[in-house]
Amino acid sequence: MEPLSNFLANFLVLALCYAGLSSLCLAMDRHYADLHGRGAEPPAPLRRRLQWTGWLALVAGLAWAMHIAGGGYGLVYWVGSLTSCGLLLIWLLPYAPHQAMRLARIAGSAAVLAAVMLAALSVTPG
């Protein structure tokens, strides 16, 4: 793999982990209320959608990590990515919840862009 592909592949795992954990955090009453005012709770359909989106992003990150690094190392790499993204969220959510969720939207969009770029780079003319 060339350096740009390596960077995009690693970035994709991190972005999916951050977006997934952020989505799961937003599905919780406490973090939802931090963003939308005291006592606010996410409606049940929104909560389910956030939970499904979060879990799907985490599973996609695991699948991609295992694809780029193999079974054993991919799992370890994914757990490390989860840890780093979790720590970032732990530090951001209490002090800057709006910025944490803005970063989650950016990470989700960047993950889609990285996936598209990886797909474009993997196509060999011939």
C-alpha cells in the first residue's frame, strides 16, 4: 500500500470510531441534555437511530481494521482506536460538548470522503 492509502485507511478507522462513540454518547440522556438544554431527552425514534448508527460505525471500523491489519492485529488496532477516541470524548464532552459533536459530524463526513478516496485509489487502470 502506498503512503496515502495507509494514511486514509488508518484515518478511516479512527473517524469511524469517533463518530460511532459520539453517536452512542448522544443517545444517552445526560449528553443529549448537555447539548439541548436541561431536562431534554432524545425522542425514542431518534435514540434508536443514534444507537444503530453508533453501533454500525463501530462495526464498520472493526471490519476495516481487520481488513487492513488482519484478524489479530486488526482487533488490537481497533481497540486502541476506540481507546484513543474514547479518551478524546471523555476530555471534550464535559467542557465543550458542542465542539465534541461538531467534531463528530466532521469525522463522519471525513470517513465517507476517506472511503471514497480509498475506493478511487484502489481502482487500477488497465
